[in-house]
Amino acid sequence: MQTMDSLIDAAFNDMDLYPQDIPQIDLYMDQILTLVNDGLEGNKRKPEDKLLTKTMINNYSKEHLIMPVKGKKYSREHVMQMLCIYRLKQMLAMSDVHTLVSPCTKQPLNYERVYTNYLDSKEEIRRRMPEIVRDILKPEEKDLANPEERLAAALTLSCAANYLRRLCESIVDSPLSE
């Protein structure tokens, strides 16, 4: 069984696609699927998991979560929109994701800037959060083979995730300035 320390290290060692990883040319759907599923391969919980599928992309388009597609090709901005949606839907209900991104299909944001700002903030979280988690969980004192300690650790992390989700929902619910 893995130690709590190794689990913490692994949790904060996920993969990202950076703007420079996204081609400057428009891509077909299959190319986007390959880019995302290969580029974020290490983020899968199970090897057979799909991070992005044709159905997801079609639904994002149908639900106006992404800008309208011209022909059958998607721009870099589309890819970055999809990456933002991928990250948001891990924590939020799709209705909340829709609230955040659907106004942006009418007046498009600079998704490259949004996504780059997100990645910069994420690096700071990666740098600081493992220490915070270690301070709270005290992994050197945890025996994950003990069901009570395992459950207590999972409940503690679930509580932290819930606080952050509630904060994110508050941001979703706050009105846009006119």
C-alpha cells in the first residue's frame, strides 16, 4: 500500500497542456481528442478513462459552451475553451459551468489569456497546497491500512474540497457587473 506522503505527491503531480502545446492551426475533432487524451494521459484515474470524447465536444457545441465552429475544424481558442470546461466540470455542475462560459460565446473572451492565468495560479497551488495538506493530515502519523485513519483522511480532504467547491459556486452565483 502507498504511503500518505506518496499519495499527496502524486495528487499534485498531474499533467497540463500549455498554450505552446496547442498547434497554431485549426484541428479536426479527432486531432483534438488525440491532443487532449494523450497530453493529459497521466491525469486519468484508470487507463481506460477518456478525458474528452466526441460526444462531449458535440454537447459543448450544442449547449453553446464553446464558440460556434466554422466547418469541421476547431481553433486554438476552442481547444482552450474545452480545457477550461474539462477543469470546471470536475468540480461544478454543468449548469454552473454553463453560467460561467455561455456568456463568453456571445462576447468571446481571450481564452488563451484565461487559460494561461489559470495555469499560473495552478502552479502556485501545486507549490503551496502539498505543505498545507501535510500540515493538516500529518501523513507521518497515518496508517492507510487502518480503516479508521483512512476514512478520517478521506473525510478531511472531502471537507476541504467542499469548502473550495462552495467558494467556486459563490463566484458562479455572483452577478456580472454591467
